[in-house]
Amino acid sequence: MQATLKNCIFFGKEIIKNSTVTRQLKTLTGGDESITAYWRRNLKLLSGEVFDKLRGSKLDTMYDTHKVIMSSESKDIINKFVVHTDHAIGGKSWAKLCMSRNNRLLFHGELKTTLPKDGVTERSGYCGIKSKQLYGAFDKKVQMDLTQFNVLKFRVRGDGRSYMVNLYADNYYTATNDDIWSYFLFTRGGPHWQEVTVPFSKFFLSNKGRIQDKQSAIDLEIINCIGLTMADAVDGEFALEIDMISAEYDPTHTEDFAYETYDTRY
């Protein structure tokens, strides 16, 4: 960092305007956050994580059979998700996430399978939501540990269309960053709420939208995010009202993995 330190203001203020030092500090702190605030925030998070480890909070939940992942009653629940559509590839679909008149999370929009006129795209028509990645001290990713559970449960009210449940796990290799484990969420429509159970053993592996020949079960200890996708190739409006998503332990479900696995070493 080569710069003269005149007009310096330490303890959290910008050090030198339009200098290499300032640019590096802004990169470190993620924008306008001061150095002091950056260290104070991260040290507070780190101390909380250390205390949580020493206290052994996971020991208290080791034998729990129910864990709420998402509830419509949570504060500021809409801002915990990101909406994405095929607009990223020039598609015409649209989607929104809001609270319904019943004060429940409502994922709705319109699916359009019209291909963009770029001469390259072969498939279009998808809308989805994905929970935001949580971060701990010093921007370390925080994962959900669901190893003590074996099923996902949804309390939803749908429109009779089929959705996809997506699980995103933390990956060590760059080549596996696009790996997603998915399974179907079938809704029956009508005015009544329904509870849907999806075993973790049913989730299959795909990468960039293609189901992989070599299947493997998801590591439930490093779940980063959960999402829902509408991509049933049927043009028209859709609506899915979500009350709660939870992970549970079902003693009657004993299946480890539903799909054949292959040894592809050769």
C-alpha cells in the first residue's frame, strides 16, 4: 500500500480518499462500513460462535425430531429469500414473493416457455425462490445441520401444479458449485391446506439443469440454502402459498438412498 498518510482519520473513518489504501479497505469491509465497525461486528459474531461451541448447544437438539426451517410468522420473512426467473437468459416469465391476505408467504407469477430470439437458448420457462446464504464471522458461510432428520415437511396451499424443492450444499470444488439436489412437490389445488412429506433419500443430483448419471446422497451437515422452482413447461399463472417448511425425523422411513449408485472409476 503505497500512499502518503496525510489527512488520515483513524478508528473507522476513510483513511485516504481516492487512494489504494481506501480501495483496499472498502473491498475488505464491503462498502461504506468503517474498519472499526467491521472488526467490532465480526469479533462479536466470533465470540458468539465460540460461546455456542463451548456451551454445546447442538447437544440439546441432538434428539429433537422437529426443526423449523422457514415460517411465515418469522419477522421480515420476505427479505430472507431471492426471486429469480428466466429473465436472466432473455425469457418472458415473471414471479413475485409477497404476503398473502392470510398473512402467509405467497410465491406467484406467470410461466412463459417462449424462447428468446438469440439462436442459442433451447429451453426457457422457469421461476424460483432461494433462501439467502447466511454468513458468520468474517464472512464465513453458515450451514444448516440437518443430520438428525430424514424428511422435509411442507405446509402449503397450491394450485394443482408441480414444483421442485431444491437443496444447495456447500462445495469444496469449483466444478461442483452448480450441484443441486432436487425432488418434486406436488400440490392438489383447492381451498384446503396440505402437508407434504419429502424424504431426503428421494433427492437426486443435477448440475446446470441436467440430472447426473452418478448419483449421490446430499450431505445434510452442510446445507447452505433451500429453494422452490416452478418449471413444469406449462404456460400460465401459478401461485403457491407457504405456511411452514420444517425438517423432521420419521422413524418409519428407513431408506438411505432411493437411486442406484455406480462406480465410475474406470
